[in-house]
Amino acid sequence: MSKPIQVKWLGDVVMIPLPDGRRVRIDREVWVIVGPDQHGIPAGLVIDGASIPRACWTLLGWTPFTGFCRRGACLHDALYSGVALMSPQRPYNRKDADTILRIITRAEIMDYYRHRTRLRHSAEFARDLLRCNLMYYAVRMFGWACWKRRRAKKE
């Protein structure tokens, strides 16, 4: 079994809710190290969080701005919008962005359960890993429309 990719946040993602109640603004720039790469979320970016259909909120147990996907969803939105800061600079595609979301979400789950030995072998742990995978496959299947729309706005 391969070793999980290391994720380290250099600061916390501070989100300011907007009046419409559906979006937030990133308050300050924040960086995350994912394996050998660094990715940044620029200050002032307006995002909609994890684009989880309302009908799935109960199934996943997460809303767009909660759960283990919260911080990863912010970077995912920045990557989809084409405004993410990157070091080293390199081209990336939608699958790269979706995979980064999955890696970060899985790392958040693993970090949460790391010191909860009793829970690490529990149904809750398995459920959270399953949710992570379900979210990844949903983004892979349905994220193309959002990718296309956000990329068209950028051009």
C-alpha cells in the first residue's frame, strides 16, 4: 500500500459570509503544501464552497462550508476558477484539481482520527472515507460543467 501524500496548511482558511448566504469571501491568502507542490488561495476570492446539492447534504453529512472537505473545497474552487497561486507554476487540468480535493479531504479525515485510536477502526471512520470517495466521484462525473463555466469567465 502506498504512503499517503502529506498535506500541510500554512495558516487557516478564514471565510467571511456574504449577504446572499450562499457564498463566502476568503479573508486572507492561505497556502497549503500537497506533496511536493504548494497551492495558494488568494485573499478576496468569492467561492460557493463544496458544490454539494442540497439533497445530498443529509447523505454526506456535510454542507458546502462544513465537514472534512471545507478547506479543500476552497482550494478546489480557486483551481477551477484558474486563480489559485501555485509553486512551482505548472499547468493543471480538472482531474488534477479534483484529485487535490480528494487528497486534502482524505488528509483531513486521517488527521482527525490519528489520535482517536479507538475510533480509527470504527464505522464512523469508514463512513467518512466513503463520503470522501463519493464526493470525489461526484465531482469527477458532474464537475465538468462548472469547470467549463468558470474557465469561460476567466477568458
